[in-house]
Amino acid sequence: MATLHIYGVSDDAVTTLKVRAARAGQSLQTYVRRILEAEAEALTPEEAADRAQHYRRTVVGHR
């Protein structure tokens, strides 16, 4: 598992994330890690378009 160090985050943003983490019953580290992992798992519009195009070529195109 990789380690990230993020610099330059505003105090207000850190405070907000700490409050949200506490309300979710999580540590700040766990809360932010889950946000980052969810973002990494979500397809961007470009990735979704690429997948759709690949699907059309490979699956629909062979009918």
C-alpha cells in the first residue's frame, strides 16, 4: 500500500474533514482514504466513453 503526503491543505478544509470523519465514527486517515479510493474507482466521463466504445466494438460489433 502506498503512502501519500498532501501539503498545502487549508486549515478550514482539514477542520471540515476532521468533523466529518468524527461524525462518521472514523479517523481522519480512514475518512480521507475512503474518499480517495471512491474517487479512484469512479469512471471519468472519458473512461466511460472509452469503455462504451470498446463494448460496442467487441460485443455489439460481433453480432
